Amino acid sequence: MSSDDAAILVVGARKTYRRVGRAAPRAAVDGVSFSVESGTIHGLLGPNGAGKTTTLKMLIGLVRPTAGSFSVLGEDSTGPKGRRALGFLPEQPYFPQHLTAMQALRFYGRLTGVPKGEIDARSMELLEKVGLHGEERTELSKFSRGMLQRLGIAQALIGRPEVVVLDEPASGLDPVGQRDVRSLMLELRSQGTTVLLSSHQLSEVEAVCDRVTILNAGKVAAEGHIDELLSVNGQTSVRVRGLTDLPAGVADMATDVAVSGSVWVFSVKDESLRDVVDAVDDAGGTVVSVTPKRESLEDYFARLIAVTAEGMAS
């Protein structure tokens, strides 16, 4: 993807902090570069302290970068002009507690330039979309952590931004709320909105993201399409049903075997697939699905971070 196609472009991002005494400055972010294609959901991942939130804050101008360039839709995103098309949900959203939900969205609607005659309708639409219908007159001091998170998502969308940056959007939400956030991100993508997502919920990232960038110790450890990163070369995942046991020939070739009732799931080498399918058929079973084997994002993430840590220590 060329830089002209990128809705978000980060090049050479660096942020160092001075330390007490004569110790060398600490680099929280060290040479991070990535791009986000328009109309996609891009995940920014990493362990605690990897530099994710610092990178996002440099992107939107909340933290002054030591070096690097940052743009949204071709404009410098560290300045007001580059932030006009941007919506942002911080990791821990905070609102004036004396306001009601409707008053808060009216305030943020005016800040983002929503026409005065449209603010109330837009606010009610978003409160319903994030699951706060009926709470528009409730003071925010009475909101739970999850309700404040839902309101934070609404304020990020109040100005109909073309690009949305979400830092831990599922934080504080119950499983239903997490599902609603996933559905909302997919809806935004279907409407052509670009989403940059930072999250510790790896199952959420795997479910919605097109590409991911993984940070570790302030550097990019991996980047790519999520299917490409998680594919296991030369392996196929097979699901069969109708068997009490796997045929002997299949059992010898199968790995990662799991069974529930008469449904079996296992992996085989690609070159053995035809023999496996024939053996299952001969044994009276049914092949339900044959798909390229994928590593879970959790396993990939853990292995990558471990390998990176070993490399830094050696």
C-alpha cells in the first residue's frame, strides 16, 4: 500500500523521556512506522509498556513526539486541521460528572462542529446505538464504569468522523457490551470508516481486524494481514463427524486432536489430506470442513513476544 492510499500514516515515531540523574533517556517508542488503509480495521497490539498508547497520543497530538511524522487523510494529525476528520476514545474516558449523558454529547457535538439543529437527534441516535437508550437524562456521576465506556464510544462518533481511533474500547464492558463493540466496529467499516484499534482483547482483534501491527519494547515486532500472520504453512484443519474413533491410519497422521461426542477436529499435513478424506469416508464418517490451519492470535502473540524478549536478552 502506498502512502497515498493510507488513511493513517505513522513514520519513524519516537518518544524519549528523561530519567533522574545522568541515566540515558528512556525510549518509550523507538522508530515505529505503520500505515492503515482506508475503510479497514487495523489492530495495534502489544504487552503493557510496549508503547501503544504513547503512539496513539502522538498520532492525535496529545503527546509531543521526539521524532517522526503523523498524518490522517493526508494532513498532519498533530495539528487541528489534521484532527477534523478524527474521532478518539481514550483508554480511560473522563467526563464532567455533573452533566447528563445528553448534555455531554451536546457539548462534544458542538466541539466537533455538528450543526446545532442536528445535535440532539445525533446524540439520541448514538445513545441508542451504544446501549444507553433511556439514560439520556441520567447524571454521569451515577454511571457505572461500563456505561461511561459506552458514552466514550458515543462521543468518539458524534462528529461522524472518517477515521476513528479506539484505545481499549471494550475496557470495563461485560461480554454483551464487548459483542456490541465488535458489531459497531464492523458496522463502521461497512460504512467506509477507518478504525485504528488498540486492545488487550485478542479474540476481539482476531474477530474484526484486517491487519495488525504488534509492538514490543517500543518497536514494531510484526505487521501484516491477520490471516497471513496466523496461517500455519503446510497444515490443514479437518472437522469430521459420525465416528466413535479415528481410523488407525488417520490417527497416526493427526495432530492437535480434539473430540466432542462424534465430532472430531484435528490437523494433518497438506500432502496427507486426500488419504485422510478417503479413510474417513471408508470408515463411514463425514468430512464437515477442510480449512487452512490457523494459529490462534493468543498463541502467535505469546510466541512472538517470547522470541523478541529472548533476542533482546542475548
